[in-house]
Amino acid sequence: MVATPKDVAKAAEHGWLRQGEAFHRIFHRAPGFLASTVAGRNAVPHAPANPVPKCKQEVSETYLKPADLTVRGDYLGDEWVHDAGIRGWATAADTGQLAIRSADVLAAGNGYAWLVATNQRIAVVIPARFVDLPASRAPSPAPLPGLDTSLITWWEQPPNAVRGIRDVLLGRTFAGAPFASIDFADGSNLLLRQ
């Protein structure tokens, strides 16, 4: 089972990382759904707007659904961060921008896909066991106890597709809710709960 960032790193060492490639960051995969704002229109939860691969594993029953209040848009500013059913939010001017494309694939992963950044790319990866692949294209499982799968890439962009990654505190509480903010070079943004 690839359940933690350490698991992702271990599995990636067996066939996913390229020569000279090293992780910059493996983004936390908090349970919950993604939401989006495209051209000023909110979608809670986010539904893929572009063609996406298919995950053969259904969304976990433990995932909280977004609150009706968030779905209706009855929140002020970033109050949506206090909805435990939302794990992140993509914002873009149109569906072709990178934040939406990455959110599409993360959403299609039904909670099993990971966003990772390396010195050579930013990518969405998923354990191969969650994808129907012909035997000729299926990677060998990583030879590690408990990790009966390898990683495959569902989406990737070169590192210059990202303008910056920063940690931010959002919300209406004193401590704030920690998120990673990925600013793409095309002006779109993806926030992921950390």
C-alpha cells in the first residue's frame, strides 16, 4: 500500500525516478475532494474538465463529502478551508490551464493519486495496481515489503511549468489551516491541504 510520502519515495526509487532525478516535494494526500474555480465559476466537488485516465479503485468510503454550505458557495473568502471534505482548490481562467489539468487527474485518482515535484518535473503519480494496464505495459512491482506496486505517471510537466511553491496558512482561525500553494507559470493555482 502506498499510503505515506515515505512509501511514494520508496516506490519511486524502483523504476519511476529518472537518472539524476530527486524529489523536491511529495505533497500530502489529505482525504477529501478537490474543488475548483474556473473563469469565476465554482465546482464543489471538482469534476474533470479534460480527458483523464481511469482509476479502478472507487473513492474510499471514509472520505468526507463537502458540506452543503460549501457546495452552495455560502462561505466568505477562504472559509471553505474549514470544511474537512475539501482537500484542495484549483483556480484558473480556463479549463486548459495547468492547475485544472492537474486537479482533473488528481480527482480521477479517487484519492489514490499523488502530486510530486522533482528537480526534473511536476507530476501526478498513482500506484500501478489501481490502473488497468496491459501486461506488456505494467511495471514490475517495487521489491519492497508492503509495497506490492510500482508508480506510474498520469500527468507531468517540466519544472518550468511551476512559478513557485509555498506553504500558506488559510482560514479564519488563529492558527490557520496549512496548505501548499502551487503557482503555475500560466497564472493558475492549486492549493492542497497539508
